Amino acid sequence: GFYICWGCLVWVPSVYTCPGMYLVNHPVNRGSQLALSIVAAGLLCIYINYDCDRQRQEFRRTNGKCLVWGKAPSKIMASYTTTSGETKTSLLLTSGWWGLSRHFHCVPEILAAFLWTVPGLFNHFLPYFYVLFITILLFHRAQRDDDRCRSKYGKNWKQYCEKIPYRIIPGIY
């Protein structure tokens, strides 16, 4: 609760606006074509981020009986035990965006932050603090999520990690 409240009231208004504030005080003009290219790439990142979430939500809503990229999704049935001792089952999506890496949705979010920052060019660190911050935040969150899922799903999480070996960046990490 504290992290969310503090982040929304203090951190977001100050950090997320750094690139914009930098540009207000250090205007640059690189032309309409470059600006439109940056906007188009940023919108593509936003679309991919939302599509990642949409795939997972649709998969959960239909209990895996949906199409992911035009095909039946691949999945892992993962069982876990609740704190009350009850055994339950979850489906882990292993296709679509979620087949590229376990937290692929972080990639377009980081790229969108970079594209939000890049109009400030590379003359100063201040605009890039936001990108650095969001990258550290998302990598740390992915680590915490993996730790939580490893604890929750046990051998099924190990199987999931073997099938989807990359945490965030496909082919790299």
C-alpha cells in the first residue's frame, strides 16, 4: 500500500515528467518526419503492451479455450496449495507474447519510456533517468514475480522456466 500511494503521489509526477520538463527548458527540433516516427514507434509499443495483457486476460477468462496468434494456446497446468491446505490449479500461458519471455510485457514498456525520452537527444542524463528508473523497477518486479511463482508452483514453475527460458528480453535475459 505505501509503495503505491507514495509512488502515485510523489514519484510518478516528478519522475515521469522529467523528459517533458527537460524539453521545455532545452527545446530541440529534429523535424516532423523524425517526430512522427518516434510517435508511431511509441504507439506500437503501447499497442504491444496492451496486447500482451489482452492475451493473458483472454486466456484466463476462457480457461485456455481461445486463440493466441490464430492458434490454440500452449500451456502448462500448474498446481499449488493454498495457505488453508487446499490444492488448486492454474494455467500458465506459454505461447503468443508470453512464449517469447516470461515477462515480455516489460519490453514494450521500457521501449516506450525510451521513445518518450529520446526527443531530448543525448545531451544530458536527466531525461534518461525515467528510462533507467522504469528499467530497474520492471527488472526487479520480474525477479520478485519469478521468486513468488517459484515458491507457489514449485516443479511446475521449473517446467515453465525450461519452456520459456528468458525472463524479459527474448534470446538475451
